[in-house]
Amino acid sequence: MSFAFVLVTGLAAAVNIAAGIIDFARAQWVLDNMTKYGVPHSWLFGLGAVKTAGGVGLLAGLAVPPLGIAAATGLALYFVAALGTVVRARWFSHVPAPGAFLVLALGALAVGLAEL
């Protein structure tokens, strides 16, 4: 198990779990952004659950790399959709946030594949 694998996977897991918790807390700035993007507030719990599950899956992938690869793939697809949502809403100044999460998910996927 390489240092890069543990570092990138651990970081991606931590930020996704934190983001899921923020969604569960229904932070006002998150609700404001959901409104700007045209996403119903009723989706927030499910979106937070996906991020949290992805983060937990990444942590499990430290022990079982194929599980981490599946979680990283799911998170990458999630954040591609999130980027599309932000661009569709024409909030280009918000692109860096889902973009950074996407890069982390792709990084976790890359190091996970390298561990196989």
C-alpha cells in the first residue's frame, strides 16, 4: 500500500464525508446554491448520502481496493453531473468547487487502479 494511495484516498474520503455532513445540516449557503442551480431542496439529503457513502466506500477501499475503485468511479460520475448542473445554471464562478471534488475523485480512482 503506497503513501500516495493512502493520502489521496484519505483526503478524498474526508472531504466527501464532510460535504455530506454539511448537506445533512442543510447549511444556508448550500440551500442558496441549490436554489441558484435549480435543484430542489428535497434532493439535499440524497445528495449528501451519495457523498457520504462515497467517502465511506473510499475508506473501505483502503482495505479492499476494488471497493474503493467503485466508490471513486461513482463519485467521479457524481461530480461530472454536479459540474454539468453548475454550468447549466450558468454559475461559472462556482465551477471550481465541483471541479476540485472531481479531481480528487479521479485521483483516488487513479491511485486505486495503480494498487491493483
